[in-house]
Amino acid sequence: MIAELVIFIILGTVAVATGVAVILSKNPVHAVLFLVINFFSVAMFYLVLSAQFVAFLQILVYAGAIMVLFLFVVMLLNLTGAIESVQDKLPAQKWVGLALGIALLLEAGVVTAAGVFRQVPAAPPPSPNFGTSAPVGVKLFFDYLLPFEVTSVLLLIAIVGSIVLARRRTY
Amino acid sequence: MPEILVFLLIKLILVIVIFALWMTMVPLLIWLERKVIADIQVRLGPNRVGPFGLLQPIADAIKLIMKEDITPALVDKWVYGLAPAMLMVPAFLAIAVIPIGGVVTIGERSFALQIMGLYRGPGLFVPELDAGILLVLALSSLGVYGVVLSGWSSANKYSLLGGMRSSAQMLSYELPLGVALVGPLLLAGTLRLNGVVEAQADYGIWFIVPQLVAFAIFLMSGTAEINRSPFDLPEAEQELIGGYHTEYSSFRFAMFFMAEYVNMVTISAVAATFFLGGYRLFFNDIVWLQPVWFVLKLMAFLYLFIWVRGTLPRVRYDQLMKLGWKVFLPVALGNLLVTGLVIAFSPANTILVMSIVGALLGIATFFGLSYAIVYGLRRRRPESERRVVEPTRAGVSE
């Protein structure tokens, strides 16, 4: 239990610190890299929760594929100089965001202090193969077959749509 | 001694042994590559340092490390410094799931010769990492960062071009690579690498026969994924001076070099595990000898990679993209479809039917691919895609 807490604190610190760094770094490429580290710490959270399949997918899909495309776009746009010259069109949003953020933190603090989470009964220990690929596959292809297939069709539509938008008019 | 300490000790020994195996493969491979290429080109190759020039890689390494470590003035220092490590660390981490031998039993404890493998002791049972092959694929996709960022941070056009090319190449070839592996996985019925090896031993046939198509696609996509010739466009010396690692020198350059070779060993290990029966022979043998069979199969693939490099010319960039998306990916998907159909409609003797179908398909694919490569890719680009370069007077830039 104590080991889990220590791991949680370390990972949580990394996740929050890199999350803040994503917003604060001036260089967009650095921001992308911090986001990759953030995804890694989230993957580690999944591992601690014994959801290893999801953890690998998190690294494979988000860190391995999506963020590489992000990086590609950010690098090609070469935003380094452009960002500082852009005028903030909604100067008020900073202050609204700050107020809402503080409100959220206060709410979380109050709820935790009130002891709501202490009343939740401890979950039963997961079965030995919990979170491995087989049960995830069974859930996906038996219990949630329709949403799964609908999602794949949605992605197909997105691919076709992007090709239609991007192709040359001459064809 | 508590059981958990025994567990950690055994795992530590495994890590050291397997890591050492990979690390000795690298200099051996550098020597082998230079010797074999020299042989193909009717030269002698290195023969001065040590017997048969065997100590040449050590001399190379010392030379590289003694050189000055240059950081150009305009580079992004953090990213520039981190990029070689970003390439090397994933390359090494993938070792963790490769099984080099079966399950060994000593007294009341038994464990697999695999870093993230099975362990069974009194009062402690640790199963094998469930989705081992996903870890390998995830890590191979992370290698892209090292290449792209080293190109970007160098503040050099050639490096950037090399990095861009490679990110597109590696992202494209990840797909056929992953899809090709699904066929053997379907036959084995598990994502664990140890399970794949045992399935081949149970069926009594290596998956290279029923999955000949997948094997061909995997091998060629793997060559592209690790940027080996004939797909070594990211570092095409003639066009890009050296590609993404142009600005690197000394130990950082050595890291790029090492990562390439480690990747080569890892992809060969995955190929041996999935298609050549991994550490198993056809009969039950002594478990302690299994790493030897594994290394022999590994060496066969490494030799093949070197042979290919010495034989084939580099492909052009548009050919590379066409090959990946229009040939390899559809063929890999077709193989997956056929494998799925055979498993669904012939559950009784799946492996027999699949072997016949797979071998026939493999031969058909061989001729189809040869036709595509010789007649399809060798064709010049169509007029509309060709960029016309106007001749300029020598020495005058545009």
C-alpha cells in the first residue's frame, strides 16, 4: 500500500509538472515533448491500476503515433517567432480561467476534507487476468460490439472526408 | 531470504545476461557487416586490428569517443542533447520482452529466460507480460522522436530533411509491420512472445510456412522501420550528406550508430521469434541450449540484412511511399483476411490448410511483388509529378 502511494506521488508530480510545462513553455516543440512525458506518466498510472493493455495502447497510440504527427505539424509551421507577436483577442479569459481554476481546486479540497472518498467501500481485488488483452477483447467484441463498429465507421468517414478536402480539384 | 529478493536477484541476472548478449552482438555485427560487404565488393575489409580484424569495432569506438564533441552555435541545446538518447533508450527497452529460452527449473523455482517472463517460486507467481508484442511495437514507434528531433534541433537544412523523411517513412511502415504480425498472432492465439514460440512447437511447424506472406512483408517493412538499406533514405549520404545526424560528432554520433545496430538485432530477434520458431527446435531439447539456437537464428537474419545492403540499390522516396502504402499494407491486410477465414472455417486442421494456402499465397505474392517492383516502381514518374529543374549557370545560385 505504501509503495503504491509513493509511486502515485512521484507519477502525480511528474504528470502535473509536465502538464504545467506544456502550457508555460515558449517553444511549441518543447511543449509537445512535455506532453509526451505527460502521456507516459498517465500510462504508468494505468500500469499501477493493473490495466496493462490500456497502458501499452496509451503509449502506442498517443505517444507513438498522434504526438509524432503533432510534432510534425508544429515543426513544419515553425511557430517559434510567431507566438509572441500574436495579440490575445480575449484578454479577459486569463482572469476567468484563473478564477474557475481556483474554484475547482477549492471544491476538490472541500470534498476531500469532508471525507466523501473515505465512505467508498474498498473494491474487491481484481482477477488475475484483469486488464490483460483477452478480457478487454471480449468486452470490446461481445458487450460493446455495436459502438466499436460504429466508431470504426466514424473513423473511416473522417479519413474519406480529409481526402476529399485535401485532394486537388483537377481530378 | 524473502522470496521477493530471490525474484529480484534472478531478474537482475537475466537483465545483465540478455543485455550483455545484445551488447556483444553490436560490435560483432559491425565487424561482420564490414567483412561481408567487403567480401561482396571483392575487397579484404578490416584485417589489421586483431585476428581477422576482429578488434576493429573497438578501435572504431575508441576513435569515435576520442573525437571532439561539437555542439553547433544555433542548435536547441536541450533537444539536441536528448535526441540521441531518445533513439537509443527505446531500442534497448524492447529487449525486455524477447524470450531467448524456455522455462528453466532450479529446485522449487522456475522462470523463463526472458526479462519480463514468467516466474514461479514458493509463495510468489509472476506471469509473463501479457501484451509483449505491443510493447515492442510501441517502442519502435517511439524511436521516431529521436530521429525527428535530432534533425529539427540541429538547425541544419539537410538534417531537417533527413528527419522529416524518416518520420514519414517510419510512421508509414509501422502499419504493414504491425498488420503482418497479426497473422502469426492469430494462429498462436496469444500476444505473449513465449506463447508464440510454444505454439509453433505445438503445431510442429514454423510460422514461416503458413505465414510466408506475413514473413516477407515483416522483413521488408522491418528493414524500412530501422532505416536499413535499401530503405536508408533518412541518412542518404549522396543527397543529405548524412541526414539527421549530420551535426553530431563523437559519443553522440556513436549513440546513433549503436541504436541502429541494436534496432537491427531487435527486429531480427522478433522475426526469429515469430517466424523461425524462436528458441525451440522441432524436438524437445535441453533448456540451457535454447539460447544457442536463438542466437543462431538471430545471426541468420542479421546476415540477411547485411547481404541485402550489399546487393540492392537505394529506392527513391516516392517509390518508398508507394511501396509501403499501395503494396505492403494491402498485401498484409489480405494475408490477415485469409488467415482469419481459414481459422473461422476450418477449425479442425487449421494449420494444415493454412500451410498449404500460405505457401501458395507466398509464391503468388513473390511473383506479384517482383512484377510490381520491376515494372511498377522502376517506371519513371509521370509527367505531372516530375519537377522540372531548369539548368543554371555553374556557380551562380538562383
